[in-house]
Amino acid sequence: MTAPQPKQAIASMLSYRPSFGVPSAGRLIRLSANEGALGCSPKALEALQKSAIDPSRYPEIQDHQLNEAIAERYNLDAGRILTSNGSDELISLLTLAYLEPDDEVVMSEYAFLVIPQATQIAGGVSVKAADIDMTVSVDNLLAAVSERTKILFLVNPNNPTGTMIPQEEVVRLHKNLPPHILLVLDWAYAEYLEDGFSDAAARMVEEHNNVVMTRTFSKLHGMAGLRLGWAYCSPEILTTLASIRGPFSVNQAAVMAGIAAVKDTEFQAKSVAHNRKWMAVLPAFLKQLGIEVIPSETNFILMRFEPSKGVTAVEAEKFFSARSILLRTMGAYGLGDYLRMSIGTDEEMEILKDAFIALMQSGGQPE
């Protein structure tokens, strides 16, 4: 051995690295990262410009003004909120805090890639339960639970499929789990749904000491670049996670922008309306072109390109990339025939529609 070696659990890991791409010419239309189509709240930008941020000073370990703003917006107990450097950090903290070596983590077949990655880093074992029609199966999740299971992650709506299960199924899942298993509800896309969806999850957290809800400012709030997430959990779980979280996990800029963003309900409503507009238009448009679309409750669409119809996912991705339109390839999920596309601005969506027509007319061949 001639150099330092990583621990065995991570030696062969395939890192999760989102593909943002480089435009071949001109402006890049980036529809590969599920970012907010309209950017962030103007009030959040104003807060960043006007706030008295002092880069020489550490931020608060836990900013209570941010917690109170989140709690007021979503009808929560501020004392149960733990903010973080994006919700990815929370996933890592949960696996590090609650897994011993070789403990199992149950997740759906196409769960967010950060979950199995964090599990492996923590020394745990990922157990994937098969989906049914690209949708989480509660029965299959429960069947995958064993004596070694310590955590069960439910991403709902799910990334990358966009599908979701109703609250009744979430309740059934929890009811049939042993109380020592931690149920993590990754609700990253909750803001695109009716408020009652996240309200129900919050009440589960308040009524049971083995449920955690994770959320993010990266999607509807349009703050992916500032890395801000939060968990809603029992005081005991919060204390555990806070004990291993970096003391200054959330920076001053994220706090200031987060407070303004969560209070700007007018911008949130505008963003939701924009998303619903295009999620009502694009699936039908794509189906008319002969492209299979997975039903989605998020701000993105998962599409299947049938090679026998003349255009493969690889050809489509290259075709769009040549036009500086970036879609997300799905090979890392074992979905090589699929691409994922986020919703963009009105202008970007019109350009995209024209590009799809050109793609199908050309058979995927470069112009």
C-alpha cells in the first residue's frame, strides 16, 4: 500500500454528480436539475442586496428567525425545525446518526441517488423495493423490511419518476413499520402540491417519534445555489442530528434569502401556477409525438424513448445538447431509455417544443 486508502464501504462508489453541461453556442437552456423555473423570489434577491451580511462573522448555529418564518408559513412548531446545508445534508446526517455497520436502509426502486450513496458512506446496506408502474409500492417496501432495517426512506413525489402515492398509503406504511424504524419522508416537491399534503406529514411527525420530514428551498423557492434545507422531527431526533451537524451549516446569505422567500407567498403562487400550466401542456404534446411520458406531480417529466420508433434517448440528448438544451440522462438509475426534463420559462418551453418537433422529424440525426 503506497498511499492513503478510503474505507472499504466507499472505495467503489459511483458519486452522484448532476450534469449541468456547457452550451455549444449562446445561452444554455438548463432543464436537467429540477430548479425553480422562475428563479427565486424578488424579495429574496432584495434581502440579499440589502442585508447587513458580515462575511467575517460566523452565522447563527440555528437561526431562530428563519425557523419562525418556516413555522409560520407551514403551520409548524419552530422548536422541531432543524435547518441544513440543503436537504442532502439531512439525508447524510440521518444515515450517519442511525446506522451501525451493515444495518439496512429500505427505499424504493428508483429512489433519489443521494439516499443509497449516503447509506453506503455510513456503512449501511441499501435494500430496494420494486416499483409498480414506476410508482412506489407500499406492499413491496414493507416486504423488504427485515430485522436489520433501521431506516426507511420515502421520496414522495419521487425523483426521478415524478410519481407519488396518496397520504392514505403513507399512513399505512407507517402503521405497519416497527416503532424502532425511522421513517424519513423526503418531501422535496411538496410546495407544488396542495398545502394539505405537507400538513398531513407534519401531523405525523408531531404524533410519532419515528417520523422525519425533510424539505428544501432548491425547487419551488428557486434557491438551489444557496443550499438551504430543513427537517421537521421530534426534539430527540433534532438533538441527535444537531449534535453531528456542522455548527455553522447554514450561511448568512441563505438565512436572509430564506426568510424573505418563505414569506413571499405571492411569488410562490405564481411559480406554482406557471408549473401547473406547463405540466398540463407538455405531457399531451410529447405523447402526440410518440414519446412515452410518466405521469408526474412535480416540476419535471420523465420520458421514455422507444428505440424501435427511430429515436433513442442517447440520440435525443445529443440532439438537444447541440441546441444548448440540457436534459438529464437516466443511466445512473438503470433507465437508459429515459430522459428527465424540468419545466423552464415560457420562452424556454416554446423553444423546447420546436426542438422536439425537429428531433422527431429528423429521426434523431444531427442537423
